[in-house]
Amino acid sequence: MSYYLAIIGTTDSPIYECEFGTHKQGGDGTSKFSPEMKELNPFILHSSIDIVEDIQWQTNSMFLKSFDEFHGPGTGSTSTNVNYYISGFLTSGNVKFLMIHDNSVYKNEDSIKQFFMDLNDLYVKTLLNPFYKVNDVISSSVFDLKVKACAKKYL
Amino acid sequence: MMDHNLTSNNIQFYLDSHKDISELITQYQLNPKKTSFDCRSIIVNAFSPQVTVSCSPEVDLIADNFGFPSFFQLLKPFGDKVINQFQVKDSQMASRTTQDFSLRFTRPLNDLVSVQQAQQQQHSTSSSSFSGNNNNKLGQLFSYQSLELLIDEYIQSITDRTLAEEQAGNHQLVKVLSDSVYIKFFTKLMSSSYMTSFETMNHPVSSFLVITARNTLEDAKQQLLQFRQSSIPSYMNIDDILPLMIVVHDERDTQQEKTAYQLRESIKSQLGIEVFVLGIITSLESQVAGESRKLNPPVLTSIDDELQTLHLPHADSKELPLSNIKTIYRLLKEIIQKQIIPFMERKISVWDTEVVIPRKSFSGRFFSVSKRYFGGNSSSNGKSDGSGNGNGNNYDPLTCAYPQKSNEMIIRKLADWSFMLRDYRYAYSTYELVKKDFLSDKAWPHLASAQEMAAMSLLMGATNITSKLKKDTIDPLLDDSNYTYLSRCGLKTYALRSMIIVSELFCNLKDDWMSAPSAIRWLRKAIDDNLLGRLGKCLVLERIGYVYGLYVESRAKVIINRKLLTATPHNKQTETEAEAESEETQQHLNPHKLRRNNMATIGLTRHRKSTLWKLLAAKEWDPSSRPLQVKLKLNEVEHQYKQSQFTSREGTLYAKLDRLTKDRLS
């Protein structure tokens, strides 16, 4: 399992991006996206904003599970295409957490949801910082470390 | 007269011959769905009656005078669209008017059959390793290599012009040029005249036998005999092809005219077929007198034919005197209205009373059910040619064909002909009727084709469909049809054609918000099932981008259009002033309030999706081999990605493609 996470600001540009792999099932925590997918990932998430904006009015929950998918080049040596899924979390400030993962969410829906909850906590703590303004890029290395710790814990 | 037929298929020809194409460009400007409408009219043209043309050597000499290799090549451009008010009666005997009609002219019947057999033999020897499945008996619609080659040639031929126009900043024309590639691809998918046992669209409806006034009655008799004795496949019926004789004479030679009319009378009385007289200017010398005009290149030439003529030196210098063009159009109008349409209507009503009505009646249903369940003797099946295989059905699984006079073949033909006459509702009910027979006979290619056509006639007949109809009827029909084409018959080209047609037809429907997802679904399926060549894949990716661009809620469409209107230059200044004002008031309220400028249309468009697919298409075009195509796509995505900083970062796909194309093009 590989994940690509982006926090999208209200002007549609990412303010934080991160790529990681699973630590479960003997994974070493590094992502295994193919080079083609690596360069596509930001664009795929950007296109998913369309769907978030559409469905955000139809649901009460902040967590949006596998609301979009992308059929793209697979990992490893096999060149067959595989399905990628995109899950998201909409914060109350209309900042979006979007994540691409190469497995349907039904297997680890809860853990992704938990991860997003913790990420929301981290994000709100960042917002509380008087020196941080909305839509600024989050460059704090502490934040990065904490996100990765969360990922290790849940994903 | 021909100026009404502006299609982007011939854009290159128009530009070469300095034709005024401003009308075409404004159409593109005004209507974002113009290309889809074009595709629909191509579909109508492509499913129009096929007409074989066989001529005496003297007639070919006349064609040769004007630089055409044969008279059929001369006629071909005329068939693309004959504009007139044609009266067509539908199955309820109600009269309708159509604004135009098309005929697809092809080679003489004998040539068609023999060429096809040769192709088939070649095909079956080359794929003999796959013998065992019966798929190699069914020929494909076209060959992938030829299609790719043709598209490649076309792109190369417009590259220089597109580049020049792009640098000159002539964006509208560039748009038309780049769209024309997809239109070309679409047209070539449709323009195969390959005859198969499972669809009768390509079976000729009529046959023109052309002679000159110099020919004798004996020659005419010979031609008719030759036509009657053509060796056609067992699934075709020569009685369903209407022979028509055309006598050509020189317009200025009154003596010839007289003999032509005499010949007409004697042929009519002795051979009993309809004869038309065509008086045209027959040689180039007399052309000086009248104005002459270049003919539009025919749109629906098959891929192989077009590849052959592509590099002929005199391919583009064919001119006909204006009076000839008018006369030929007049003749075609007369033939269509007086002969071809009535002939088809007559046949349809005969088949309807003989085959369809008995089947729909109570006893007919009872018979067909009893036949199915109690198996039994094919003797009860009076109409069969005796080639039934003893299971009570007429289907011959070895040749994958029904005999020509079997009920199934006739019903299928009936449906196809009503489709050609644009009676889509009746065509749909007929396809549905015959579908069950094909299923119980396990006639897979027939079944797939009937399902495809049933869905197509539904979509062609409607301007809007309910989601229930789509979910319960159209989707299952198409799913089944595609599954059968691909898994049971191995007919990739047919499956591809049906997917592309269906997605264009969905785009033609009124409610984009409802139909765009289906259109996208079928295009994506074509890519995911690996049905496309390399260039085809690029084009379809582009097309997905285009359909996502259409994917707009109707409310949002109104708002966007209003915004476009107010954004015209003279309003701009007032707008900025107004904006500045509103900014001031907002600053009073809350300096930290976040602003959004698309509040009204939020979530009701798919522009970002559209950009993603255009970017994917750009990547697929490959900057090192086709930098111009990549550049055109990048231009389209620029306005969306320009706002966000992440796109221009080092190492992202967009930045990489941008740099590579700039390197290549400079």
C-alpha cells in the first residue's frame, strides 16, 4: 500500500504534501508509486476537488471515503493498470485533506478515518499558531514528523 | 450548393482552395458541442444506403476526361449529402420530411465481393494458428495499422499549417484544425464498406448501372445480366438490390440526347427497369465555356481507399463544370425521391406484413414458442431455405450466417432499413424483436450487433432520456453487446466503434449533467479494454477531457454564460471598478475573510477533471515525437493550472512537458 497525502488550501493549491507507504504487513513505510504515478499524483488530487465540491453539500460527515478513483499505471515491474482510490476529509474551514491510496477503502476504512481525525487535530493546532495564516504552506518539520507518526500508527 | 456542406473533415481542402470558412469557425465559436453534432451527422451519413456503381468502359472514359479514375469516384463526393426536402413514410404510413439524404457509392458488386474474399483469405491464412475458434471467419471492420497510419499522415499534413496559425495567434482556426483530427478518426471508424452476415448496413440497397448514349441496348442487357449473376454471399439477396440504369450523354449534342431518350424507352420496355438520363458536359475542352468548381473530397471513403489515393499527384486537382455539378445533384435528388426511398418503403411494408405482423400476433407467438421448446422439424418453417441444421433454427454456426430468406435475416434487414430511413422508434422495436431469436439460436455476432443497434436507435431517436430508461434499457443492452463482441466473437473493431458512437450520441443529448458520465464511461472503457492504437488512445484521452468540459449542470451553465457575456472588453473596466468598490466594503467587514470567485457554480462543473485528462492526453502525445499536439493541449490546460503554484514546480508533469515542447519547437 502506498499513500499520497495533500492538504489543499482554499485556493486549490496544496499547502502540505507527503508520500508514504504502509507499515503493516512488513512494509517499510516508503511508498511504491511508479515514476509515472509520482508525477501525476498532484494533478489527480487537483482534479478530485471537483468531486469534493460536488458531494460536500450532500453529506453530513466530514470524512469522504473513496469518493473518486483513477485508473493508472501500476506499481512494480508489471505494466498493467490498476485502480487508485481517493479519500478525503473536509475541515470546517473548507480546507481539504485528500489522499490517494491503491486499495479500496473498505479494507481499512476505519484506520483512514482515524488518521484523518488525528491529522485534523494537528492541522487545527497549526492554525492556532499566531504566526501562521490560512493557506500558507506548512513547512514545520515537527508537523511533518507528527503526520508520519500518525501514518505509522494507523496505516 | 456545396457550401452548405462545410465539415471540419475537409478543413484542409477548404484552406488549400482558399474557401471562405468563417461560417464554420463561428459555428465552432458559438457552440461548444459542435464536434459532437458533427459526429451525429456523420453517423447518419454512414448508416445510409450503400449503392454500387458499375459502368461501361465508355462512361469511365468520360470520368477520365475530368481526371477521375472511374465514374464511381466521380459520383462519390455527391453522395455525402444531398440537400433537399425528401418525403419519407414511416411504418405508420405517416409522412415525414428530412432535410438531407446520403448515398454511399461503392465499387460494382462483383468487385466488392471478390476483394472482400481475398482479404478474408489473407486474414485466415495469417491467423491460421488460431484456428479452432470461429472468429477468423468474421472479418474486422478495418485494420488498426491502416487506421493509425492514416491518422498519422493526416496529423503530419496539417502540422505546418497549425504551427503557422498558432504562432500567428489565430486561435479559433487552430482549435478547428486540432479538433478535425478527432473528427477524422471518428469518420474513419464509421466508413467501412465491409459486408458481413450479421449486419446489413453495408449490403447494397441499389445498384447503378451506368452506360452512355453510344452504348447499345445489347450493352445494357449485358450489364444487367452481369449484375443479376453477381456471385454474392449466401446471406445476401439479389432481389433486395434495386437496379437502376443511367444513360449519360453530352449536354450539347442534340443527336446524342435523342438517342439517349430512345435508349431509355427501349430499355424500359424490354428490360423492365427504371432508366434515368443524365446530360452533362463530357469533355474538358468545352469546359472553357462554363465556370468550374473543385469537388469536396468525399468524406466517407474507406481507410484503405484513402491511403491509396493520399499520395496520388492529381488527387486534389479534380474539377467539374458547375453545370455538371448541378445536373448530377438534380439527378440524385430525383433518384432518391422517386426510386430509392419508395423502394425501401415498399420492401419494409412487405416484410412487415409478411414476417413481423404474423410473429407479433397471438398464433405467431405460440408457434415460435412451440418451435423453441419442442425443437422439431424445420418443415414447419416454410420460409427457410432448407439449410436449417435440424434444430429448428436457421442459423449456421459454421459460417456464422443465416440464409438470405430466413425470417431472422429479413427482420434484421427491415430494422436496418428503417434505421437508414431514420424511423428510429420502429427500428428499435424491430431490433428488440429479433434479438430474442438471435439469443436462442446462440448467433453471437448477430446478437451483439442487434443489441448495439437497438441502443443506438434509442439514442438517435431521443433528444433527452430519463435516467430510468438509461439504467434499465440502454446500459444493459450496451454492456451485453460489448461483452459479446469482445469475449464471444473477438470483434474488437466493432466493439470499439460501438463505444465511440455511443459516447458521442450521449454527448448529443440535451442534459449534459446526466449524459456526460455515460459518455465518459464508454470512452474510458475503450481505453481500459485496450481497443485502441497509440494515436487512437491520445485522441480518446483528449475526447474525455472534452466531455468533462461539457459536464456542467444546467444552472451553472447559465451563470457561466452570463459571466462570459459580461467579461467582454468594454465591460471590463466597469467591472474592475465595481470589484474595487466591493473590495473596499469587504475590507470594512473583515480583512481576513477568504474570497471565492466561483461561489455560484461550486461543485457543478468538472473543469479540473477536464484539465487532468487533457494533461494525460498531452503526456500520451509524447513531446519528443509530436511536440505540436502536446503544445496545443498544454495551451488548453494553461489557464487552469496557471493559478496554482504547484504545477510549475520543478519535476511536475506539467512543467516537464512544457519545457520539453518548448525545446522541441524552438
